[in-house]
Amino acid sequence: MTAKREIQTVTDRIIERSKPGREAYLDRIASAAGSSAHRGVLSCGNLAHGFAACAAGDKAALTGDRVPNLGIITSYNDMLSAHQPFETFPQLIKQAAREAGGVAQVAGGVPAMCDGVTQGQPGMELSLFSRDVIAMSAAVGLSHNMFDAAVYLGVCDKIVPGLVIAALSFGHLPAIFIPAGPMTSGLPNDEKARIRQLFAEGKVGRDELLEAESKSYHGPGTCTFYGTANSNQMLMEIMGLHSPGGTFVNPGTPLREALTREAAKRALAITALGNEYTPVGQMIDERSIVNGIVGLNATGGSTNHTIHLIAIAAAAGISITWQDISELSDVVPLLARVYPNGLADVNHFNAAGGLGFMIRELIDAGLLHEDVRTVWGGGLRNYAVEARLGEDGNVSRAPAPATSGDAKVLTTASEPFQPNGGLKVLKGNIGNAIIKVSAVKPEKRVIEAPAKVFDSQAALNDAFKAGALTGDFIAVIRFQGPKANGMPELHKLTTVLGVLQDRGQKVALVTDGRMSGASGKVPAAIHVTPEALDGGAIGRIRDGDMVQLDADAGTLELLVDASAFAARTAPVPDLSDNHFGFGRELFGGFRERAARADRGAAAF
């Protein structure tokens, strides 16, 4: 199936724009590739250090140059539910490697922080930059040049983007991403949100809130709502970096273990020592990136990826823009309703047909590039399947179901939930911004109201508690960009603004900070660029200024006299409290070097 004209037009534009960077990148990874084991260039002393701790059989295998060695990069820790299952994966991978005639070693670990733990806390100001730290940490692990392919164990918000950037930096190596899967379903997400709102209004206490949260986040695996973590996993499958059909299989199940063993063997099969060499830097091309953007829009995925995908693409010498994402959104229908875009969670989505169903629908509608390379071989049609456990304990696959198991959760391209995707670019005299509209009711998407200006989410929450947030208004939260304080998520605003909207007030948010994949029912113009600390117009907005946010027209305008506004100076608050404590003093260089949000916010 050939991609329809609108998809191909954006793809062609990206290819043309990217030519200089892409050609230079491909030249670099070609020079790093070889037809023998990479460790073959190491001296005897180098090699002895590299396998000193191996078992005798693995050590003997690594002395030669024909046995592939698989590097494992892991984000395991046992505090975070999404990453705790990875504790057992290295042993599974090592055993599978031996069965396939290879060797596997843990090349290194990377940090994995949870935005759910750090929401509203100082540690959240390290979150975005942890992506860059993860990429660099993985690069350190792979720098020993002992490996012929790598598998990456990661799930959540910044971990997967950081690992993909690292994988592309070692683009001459094949790379397979191995997920851990979502936790089983707990307290429904809408009920959790209801309790949060009641707590914000003082109608229930902390004990009731903690009980609800604990019933929602209750065991090993990824959080079940469709935020950045599960958007990551969707991207890895639709971009061909997962093995087919296994993304949303729960941890601790026989199928999950079988998928892990299979992925390890497949990684060894696609090294330069075999006949199916698939270096990830060649495999991921402009079409793969476009497929990822299409999947993001078709599922109403995380706004964080309007930053991460730009940084990921850049690591492969590819240049994409917010405009590309927005234009693709205009022609990609919304096929999934998963919280916050609906009441279901990712387990319900998977049971309804999951990614296999969705990928087939998008291919048949001409909305995906089918003829891309994947770690599995062949085109993307091979991913229009569901994975099952065979009688022999290995993975078997069947075509994705012909019809959705729940049309309220997953639908067809011919009968979508809405005709376009969830992500749009807003433009105007305040700057450029991103808005996610898939969970915002159509009648809430246009608002004109006076600004209430704050320099932190805590200040807005204090105003709410004081009863000062009356009438219709647009909350402007500024000095929250990468250069100011690391661009933390402002997720604690979701509950407060949701309460006010439910009371009948017209409210919206404009900020140079982030709101993540949990962006919900309140219209939120986020990632405003340029940010306030970088001279952006958002820094000069004052209380009472009329602001117009029109998500339908794609505009974000300050309705004040242009000459009077140009004469204003922007107050700069004392940000020193954001630069020290909880390790923030170690990230001063990241804040200084950070690119704009619309350029990936990377500090490389």
C-alpha cells in the first residue's frame, strides 16, 4: 500500500530538508560498521578486561571473532513499577543468547526517574534533562566496543527517548527495544481523577486520596493510562523497534518471557556477522519517523513527543518540525479512546485489538509507510498481528482481529472517533505552542478571556485555595521552560483547572512548561516558544490582558495594542531556588545549553 498524497508530501519535505544531515550521518555509521566482531579491534589487554568476569563458556566464545556479543542496556530499578520487571530480563536474555550461539553481557545501566513520583516536587526539574543523561549513560556502556548488537530495556517518559538517541548514536549496531508491559488494570482512571478533584476541593482527605492512588498504581508494570510511557511503547512498535505484537503484554507472564527471549535471539540474527544485517541508523529513516508521528496522532498520544521525536530524529540526521507534526495531525484520524482521551486503559485497548489492529487500519488507509525496514524484517505489514503463546512455549502470531473487540475503545479508519489527530500547533504573537485536543470537547476549544499570570504552578494552586480564581480566565504560567528551570511537567494544574471548568467557568492554560501525556479536558497551550527566559512574549503578559486561544484555527493571540506591548519589559523572577537542591546545581550547564522546545530541548 502506497502512502496517500498528504503523508507522502510531508515525508518528501522532511527528506529534502534533511539531506545534508542525513547523508553525513549515514557516512559516519558506514565507517563504523565492519564485517567481523567489533571486539576484533581490541588489544589482548582490552579484550581480557572485557570478558574477565564471564563464565568459562562465554569467555571462550568471546576470544574469537565470529560469535556475536549482545550488549544489554538496562533501566532496571526496583522502586519504579515500570522498571522493576527488568530485574529478571538479563538472565533470560543471556540464556537465549547462548541458545542462539551468541553471548550477552550487561553493558551498562541508565537512570530511570518517574514523573509520577516527582510531580510538583523539586526533582521534576531534572526530568527533561534526564533524557540526555540517559543517552550519554547508554553511550558510556556501549563505548567499550565489545558488542555487535544491543537490546534496550526501558519503558517510561524520558528513558525510551534517551535510549533511542543513544541507539542512533551507535547507528552501526542493530538495536531492539524490549518492553516490560503494563500493570494489570486497577482503579479506573476516571474514578482516580474524580477523587483527585474532590481532594483539591477539600471534600475528601489524604487517606482517601492515597487509597485511590494506590488502587490505581498497584503493581509491577507501566501505569495503565495513555501517557508518555505507553506512547513510548506504541512508538517503538510502529517504528519497527519492537518485535511484533508484544508491546502491551503484562509483565510476569509466560508470553512476556517468551517475547523477551525471542527478541534477544532476533538481535543476534541481525548483526553484521549474519545475513540480515540491520544497523539501526539505516533502518530508522524519514519514513519511520513519519510513521511514529502518525501513530502518535492516531492514538491521541503524549505531547512530550513533540519534543522527543525532534531530538530522536536529529540523532539520525533527520530534521522534523512542529509544522510537520501538525500537518500530519490534520489528515490522521483518531482511532483510540484511552484515558485521558476516554475511559479505557491500555489493557482494554490491547484486548480490543491493540496495535496490530490499528497498524493494519492505518496501512490500509494509506496513512503509514508500509515499505520500511524493521528489526523483524520485511515491511510494517508484519506488525499487523497479535502475539500469543504457542504450545511449545514460544511466541506464535496470528493476524490482528478483523473487527474491534470494543468499538468504544478502538475503531476503524473509516469510522474514526474524530477525523484528525490529537496534536496541533498554535501560532500567534505570543509565540508557537502545542495543544492536545483529543480529550478536549469541541465547545471548549476556543476561549477568549483575561489572563491571570503566575510564575509557578504552586502560585496558581495557592490562588485556587484562596478562592481567587473566579470568573473566566486564561492561566499564564511562565518561566517554566528548559532554560529557566528544566521545563518540569505542570501536571498538578490539571486537577485545579478541571475543577474550575466543571464549575462552569471558561478556563485555559498558556505556559512555556510541559503538561505531558496526561493533558486532559482543559485546553492547554504548552511548550510556548520562545520561552519567557529566552525573551519570549509570554514573559511580558500582564494580569487582565485579553488572550485568545483558538484550537480550531490554530491561533494563540494576545489582544493588546502592539506598540504598547512592544514597549513592555519582562520581569524576571529570582530563579535561584530552582537551581539548587535535589541535584539541580549539577544541571546548570544543561539549562544554559538547552535548545528551544521546538528544536528538541536537547543540551548536546
